Amino acid sequence: MFALLLGNMQDGGLPHAGCVCGNCTAARRPDFPPHYVTSLAVVDERQTPPAVYVLDASPDIKHQLHLLAPWLGAHPSQPHRLRQPDGIFLTHGHMGHVDGLAQLGKEAMNVQQLPVYASPVLGELVVENGLWRPWAHQLVLRPLTAAKPITLAPDLTITPHLVPHRDEWGTGTFGFEIRGPHRSLFYVPDIDHWNQWPAAEEILGRVDVAIVDATFYSTTELHRQIAIPHATIPETLQLWQNLPSQLVLTHFNHTNPVLDPTSAARAAVTAAGATIGAVGLRWEL
Ligand SMILES: [Zn+2]
Ligand SMILES: [Zn+2]
Ligand SMILES: [Zn+2]
């Protein structure tokens, strides 16, 4: 059993639409490694075929599902296609976390009765989306309740925890606590500010690995920062001075200087003992 990081970028990805900043320009070079929008897979190889769950349906999902080809294997009746995953877990309703669902419809992957785990309000929004109505009945909603574990195997659970994050539709935002027999992970790609989540230190301190929101390095990075709150990387590094879990950063905005391997910001993250999230990072569970 393992977790596999499928992406490390903020919703808009890299390069960003309409952007010619240094990071986006570098990302358009042909030899630039893939930086997909944040997503995490949980794979249980003991099952036949392996059970494959995807956390967040990112706009890059078509590439990310291909990373899972060794475990998805062939579609049962169409050998030139991949089998669909066994379930998709949604953290919240912002575009980088749900837009990949469109790739699952009739015009693309054409999934059949795919379990989608989401808050009840988000689940309803997804299936009532008028544009997806022709095929949304193929999504089987599995409503999530905060702090109630979903048992994927007797020794593998995913527990949603509500975290503070701007909430335009009243859907809530979840971080996911993943527990296997040997290791536990917490995946929280979006959070407004750590001090708005009273349980942060307790929950993040009890897991082995925490994969967390690192959208911005500084509050001056984006002129819209006031309207788009996220804990900055230095604030997160400071919190982790008191936490025993391994810190892994994800959900980088295209403006984030840590995307440049030669930057002082990247050196500061590494010196603090944190890991820059990258496509393909893997943790045994
Ligand atoms: Zn996001
Ligand atoms: Zn850019
Ligand atoms: Zn968000």
C-alpha cells in the first residue's frame, strides 16, 4: 500500500493561463519536468486488481491517471483503455480540485458508476451541474462526514477533517488523514490560516507525513493576496518547528519562488528540513 503524489501546483497549474512570468516561461520549455495540479493517489496493491483512489480531481487528471496505469491496468472490456479508478475523494469545490471530473464524462473517459466521496453539499453541486447532467448519473455520491473514517480495507482508512478555507457555496473544505498499517499521512492542499484551525497542531502532529498548502512564499507575491488568504511558507515552517511530522509542500502558485531550484526561498525550505512536493513522490503506507 502506498500514497503517490500526482501533482504539486495550485489550481491554475504551471504554466498559468495567460502568464509569461519567469516560472511559467521556464515551464514552457520542452525539457521541463511535469508540474501537475495537486492530487494524491492511494493504492492498495494487495487487492486484485489493485484498489486505486484519487484525492482531488485536478484539471491535469488525464496525465495523472496515466501515472497510475501500472495499477489501474486494462479496462475489463476495452483492452486499449485503462480501468477507471475505484473512487475519487474531493477536498472542496474550487476549480483545481473538481474540474478534472469533466474528463470522466461521455466525451472522454466515460466512467461507469464511479464512487465520488465529497461533502453532501459539494456532491449535490457536482451532480446538479447542468453541463455535466448528461452523464452525472455515472457518479455515485458517497457523502463524507467530518471526522468519520472511510474504511477502504480493514487496515486502511481515510478520514476527512474540516479546515478553514474560503467557502463560496457552503460546501466546506476537507483535509484527509490517511492511515495504513505502517504510516499515516495528512493531505491538506488548501487552508486559509493555521491559527483559524484550532485542531491543526494535534492532527498534524499525530501523522508521520503532512502534505500541505504552500501556495505563496510571501504576502507580496500576488497583488490579490488579501482576497486569497493562504498560510505563507515561512508561517508553515514556523509551525512545524514544534511538530514531529515530516513536512511536504504542495499547491504552489505559479508565482512561488521555490519553484526555481536556484532560489534563496528553495534553499530556506530545504534548510528547514521540509520537502518540496514533486510528481512521483511516494510513501509506503
Ligand atoms: Zn486549490
Ligand atoms: Zn506565471
Ligand atoms: Zn481552494
